[in-house]
Amino acid sequence: MSTKPTSKPSLAVTGDITETPDLQGAYPRLSDAQIAALTSHGDRRGTQPGEILFGEGERDCDFYVVLAGHVASVEGHGTHEERIISVHGRGRFLGELSLLTGEGAWYSAVAVDPEESGVPSTKGTLT
């Protein structure tokens, strides 16, 4: 995957942002054992605030697990209609729907904190 950092962070995803509560089980959290199992299938990497891990509509997205910090799911990133859908913290994951359906991403995943924010898995290894 060729993820490139943005030249400037979006105003909507900078500052003091907290994780979205998971009231209905929509945002599962992986256990330490599950994260360890995925680690051999991916690479740890750092992120910068505002860095886009994958963009809305992209079809070739990786699977990311948040190891530290926060990643925001953003609809309409970079537009006047930009809105944060959810914010994910340690153990939550993003990018799985595109891997399963083959469709383009429904939102952009944007790093909020300068942290080690993901373990991209090898495509198709969601077992």
C-alpha cells in the first residue's frame, strides 16, 4: 500500500479527541492475544496527525489495528461537509469491510495522534 501523509492535517481531526463509546458492539476491540497473532502478518508503523491511512472510495485498503493513540473515521474528509463518524483507540481496527466486500472504503481513516497507529495485515488473512 502506498499511503502518503497529507501536507496538512484536517481541522476536524486535530486537538483533544476521545474514543467513541461502543454502546451497541459496533466497534469491537481485539485482545492482546489477537493483536499478537496479527503482528506476524503486518508491519508496525508510526503516524503523524492528519495522516490518511486510507481514503473514502479507495479499493486497495489495508486492515489496520490501532496500537496506540487514535484514528478517526471521517466522512467527506477535506470538504466543507467533513464529519467525524467515530474515533478508535487501542485494540480497535479499521479497513476490514473493504477487504471483505471488495468495495471502496466508505470513509477515510485519519490518524489523530503522532503514535504507532496500526498493523496493516496481509490482504486476505482475516481468519
